[in-house]
Amino acid sequence: MKGHFLWIWATVLMLFSACSKEDSENLFPDYASVQALSSDVTLSLLEQTNTDADTIQAEEEGLYLYIETLEIYPYSNYGILRSTFQINDTLLIRLEDIVKPSVSLSPAAPASTTVRIPENLRHIMFLKGRETDHFDLAIENDAFILQPIHTSFTSSEHIIYLRETETGE
């Protein structure tokens, strides 16, 4: 009888520990921070290929998420302090603060950062303090689709981003 009870108890514990920990809703408490970016942000997707090396400042080819504040700062080289975490097919991007440049003569502009999108990614979750925003990402042969699921502090310039296709002449 005692062995039967232990088997049932172990099974119940295993089921509870296997519950939706991978679900992005449950990831929120583990990665939330009290430090938060004060500005809302806009997003855009950019693909870096060997044919358009001047599109963004990236060292390698791939898909990049460009994040820019709505707030304008005194110089264009203000950055966004952020942390990224990948859990299975979900990328968590925690927006933490503004990084001020030491000295700059550049004109006023939004603060910005770029995040490389890993392969096989399907979801992007933004954390700003205790707030979360969710997007689904689909990568097709001719387009990228950044579909907002829940947004309160992020906005995307587009939902569909067409890919550059090579023309065979």
C-alpha cells in the first residue's frame, strides 16, 4: 500500500513539474525586472545578407530585430540596455534602461538597439518592468511575418516584411 501511495505521489509531482513551464505566460515571473525602460518602442525586422552589407551594422548575415524608442534623446547614439534569453522557440527581450554616450556631436534621435533573431524562432516576448508584449514570428520564403498578439508598449512598423529575392538573369 505504501509503495502504491509513493508511486501515485511521484506521478502527480512529475505531472505538475512538467506543466507548461515553456509557455511564455509562465516565463514572465522568472525574467521580469524592476528596472525598466521608460519609453515605449517601435520594432522593425531587417535581413542582413551579403548583398546589402550597409543595411544595418551587423557582422553576420541573418534576421535582426531593430528596436527604437518613441522618446527622442539629445544624440543619435543613445542605446537601449537590454538582455535576451532564448527558451525553446521563444525569444525573451528584457528592455531595461537607456545607455548614454560619453561624448557625441550627433543630432537628436531615438535610442536604439539591434537583436539578432535565432533560427527556428516562433515567438518574441518583450519585458518592460512588469509589463509583457507578445509577437508571433513566421519566416517564409518570400516574407517575414511579425504578428502582434498582445501589445501595450511596443508597436511594429509593419506586420509583413518582404524578403529580398535574387533575380536570375
